[in-house]
Amino acid sequence: MLIAVKILIGLIVGTLIGLTGLGGGVLLLPLLIFGLHVPAIIAVGSDAVFNFVTKIGSSAVHLSRGTVRRRVVLALAAGSVPGSILGVSVLIHLRHIYGDGVNDFIKTAIGLLLILVPILLLLQRRIEVSVAVRKPTAKSFLGMTVIGLVAGFLVGMTSVGSGSIIMMLLLLFYSYPPKVMIGTDIVHAVILTGVTSLLHYRIGNVNPGLVGWLLIGSIPGGLIGSHLSTRVPVLWLRRILCAVLLITGARMLWA
């Protein structure tokens, strides 16, 4: 029965990702922590592996179609990889000091991000309209490295932010066509979640069996969601999900 629940959760998350484009971290983590009662630190590590595997196929497609700006990916990764290492190192340090109490810290951090990410998503259109298109400069690439550093640190600690937060912050620098922005973001996310997954796996924060059952459900779910995306009011669904995430984040903060 529990296996069926894990597959069902994967199916639901995969479908919602295909429908709305929301990142797996913000959708999956609350279900793992509240639904399956997975310890927060194991949920973070397992979610990182889940996100890494689910993004491999789409990143290959974007690379083959030329919708990736490699210099932007490298600029982000130059900050996000050491940022991720730092984030995981902080978790190791906190676990050494507080033991299982580190799970409460992680829940608080995730709760804050589950409030921040929906707000950014709701403001995305306004950001896109208000920010003028800027040509890339050495200064902007340096800024992207800083963005990568911050996002990598957050992903290392919470597995949230490899897509949504980086996408929003990139819009503050300059804008490529949407498909290029998405492709670049996904390819970078593969690098970031790959490094984060390895780090968490090496310190025992990953449940491989859990990840496997989730992927069994998420792969057909992604196909279903992509198929339904042209047949359902995606904008309103995204708004509803953002409201749910805000409520979930608040619950994590005051649970």
C-alpha cells in the first residue's frame, strides 16, 4: 500500500510539473514531509536526486535545439557548485551539533522558501514587463555567479530554488527569449542538482527506494501533464498552487 502511495505522489507531482512548469522541489517536499512523514533532511536529499533525474531528458532536448546559453550556465555554475557544497556543509555541521533537531531548522527554511517562491511566481509577469532587455556584460555575468552562489546554498540546504528562484533573479539582469531562458535554467539545474545529489548521497541523506518509486509515477505524470497543458486553464492552476504553497509554507513555519 505504501509503495502505491509513493507512486501516486510521483504521478501527481510529475503531472503538475508538466502542467504548470513549477519546480519539483516546491511540489514534492511538502508531500514527503507531511504526507509520508519522511525526515526533512532525507526528504531534501531524495528530492535533489528526483529533480536531477527528471531534468536530464529535457536538458538534452534543449541542448539539441540550441536553446541554451552556455556562458550563462557556466557563470551560474561557477557560483552554484561551491554554494551547494557550502549549504550541505552547513547541514552536516548543524546535524553534528543538534542531531535530529536539524530537521526543524530545515522545515523552517523550506517554509520560508515555500512562501517566497509563490510570491516570485505571481510577480513574474510584472518583472518581465518592467525590466528592460539588457545585453550581457562582464558585470552581469559576475552578478549571475553571485545568483548561482545564493541559489546553490539554498538548494544544498533545502533542495528548493534550482529553477524558480534562479529564473526570477535572472530576469533582473536581462531577458532572452522565453524558450532560451527556460533551456538555460534547466541545463544549469541539472549541474546544480547533480552535485547536490552526490553530496547528499555520500552523507546518507538519500533514500534510493523512495526516489525510485517516485520516478515510476512521475515519468508518465510528466507526459500526462504536458498533454493536458493545452486543455486546462494553466494560469489559474498555477495561481491555485501558489496559494496552496503559501499556506503550506506558513504551516511549516508555525507547525
